[in-house]
Amino acid sequence: MLDQTSRTLLTNKQAADYLGCREQLLVSWRYENRGPAFHRLGGRMIRYAKSDLDAWLADTKVAPHR
């Protein structure tokens, strides 16, 4: 069962703030089928789950070469 934090849906602006990027970058990633997973609600409304943003961040982690 999901807890309340993992079900939190963020707007494009909130997601961009959370990731520390510009809103337009998230828009570009969506059109390019890149970036974090998102939900399309009612046709045009886009929302991001915090848990998806966290998972995407974890997947993009690059370990330094030693």
C-alpha cells in the first residue's frame, strides 16, 4: 500500500522546483520521451508523482570512475 507521501502529485512547476530545473526542460523531456514518468489527467493536465521523481533521480545517478 502506498503512503500519502508517495501519492503526492506535483504540478510541472512544483516538479521543476523539486528537481532544480526549469519548467520548460520538463516540457521538452516529455515531447522527447525522456525524463521522469508523469501522469496525464483529463487530456492536458500533467502531474508528477514525487515517488516517480525520486526513482528517476536514482536511475540517473552516475558513480565516479576510480
